[in-house]
Amino acid sequence: MKIRANCKINIGLDVLRRREDGYHDLSTVMIPVKGLYDEVTVVAAAESSLTILGIEVDCDPEQNICMKALRLMQKRYGIGEASITLDKRVPFGAGLGGGSADGTAVILALNDIFALGLDEATLIALASELGSDTAFFVRNTPQLCEGRGEIMTPVELNLKGYWLVLIKPDENVSTREAYAGIVPSVPERPLTERLAEPIEMWQGSVKNDFERSVFAVHPTIGKVKQMLIDAGATYASMSGSGSAVFGLFSDRHKAESMVQHTSYIFEL
């Protein structure tokens, strides 16, 4: 079974408070980017294995989230062995959730291959055990994500007609590094209220709390965001904990003027 494990971007990201379990409560809207994806192929096999193509992933196979997903499902449901092929295309260290999408894709594939018949709530709970962004990819539609990201509410954002420009600087930002500089705070107005305003007003109020500390250490990433704004983006932001930055353009020609900086341009 082959799944296109697309990535996501965050529109607004409030880090509200640190929890007793060491995680943080968040409020963010995630939307899928269907045009940029990894291909995850899962088949039943006599022996479990992981083959990685495309972008090099430097980690022990058993530590890869795809294998962690397989082991979780084997432990929980006693399923058989499986062969996984990951064609990696989504850059990592980017805040795009590529790894999370891959892990969730494996869970969804195994549910189908072994005819487990798991419902959405169970799939979300399983995906949440792998990480904070993973649950989103079960639904893979625009969602307000709260808690660690596993508490989801569907949202409607009218982005039709906009062009998404996505730039991945050479620098990577680890989630650990991003959180190290965070000072949690609860904004005066909830994110959903700010997103209800016209998109032209988002730049002043819809913020990513990771930007301040990440830009201080990686000023190049902040410069990329400003470059998008200067090029005419209606709204620009870092996605997740970085380092990828995106801009939403209402003018196709302005979006395409950024082609020399990126190969990622999509119509929403």
C-alpha cells in the first residue's frame, strides 16, 4: 500500500504554558500542503525492514518514526511483519511535520493491510503516542490543534486563490532547540478570533511564538521571512519550530518572482 504523506504548515502558533508532563500546551492551526509529500509504501512481509530513498536520513532504522509506528502496532494488536519503503522528499528540521506524516501513514497503512478496522479516535490516539504533530495527519484537513496537538477542531480558512511559497533555508532547527528559548504566555485574544479577521490583518496579530528565539539564533531565517513580506506576501510566517518559512500571496506573479529562492510554490 502506497500513501502520499504530505506535510503541513502552521498558521499561528501560541505556546500557552508548560505542562507537568514536560510538554507544552499549544494553540495552532495546521493546514495540509498536499503538493509536498513523502511516499510511504507498506507491504506485509516475512521480515520487517525499512528502506529509505531520496533525502538521506541519518538514524538507526529502529529509531525512525516509521519503524516506531510498526513496533507500536505490533505490540498493541499483534500484527505480523511488514516491509516499509520511505521515499523522503519533505525536508527535515523544517517544522513541516514530514516525519510525523510518515509515522501516521504507516499506522493508517497497517490498519488497512491487517484489516484492523480501527476508528478515527483510536487512530488519533495511536498517532499521538508517536509525537505531537502526528495526530493531525489522521484527519489531514485544516484543524485547530490544542493540547500537545492531539485535541483537534475542524476550521475553515478561506485561502482559495492564494499561492503558497515555501522556502527551506539551509539551516535546520531541532524541536529541542526551539523550545529551549520559549517563554510561554497566553495571548489576550484566542487564535481563532484573530484568524477570523481578514488575512490582510494577520501579519500584525497571528504570530508564531518560536520566531523570536529562533530568529535570534538563526537570523537568516528571519531574513527569509522579511524577504517574503517585501516581495508582496499578504502573510508570512515560520512554520512550526522552523526552519521553513512560508508566504501567502494573492498575486501569482509575485509568488512566482520567488522561484529563484525555492522550488516549492503551490496554489491553494
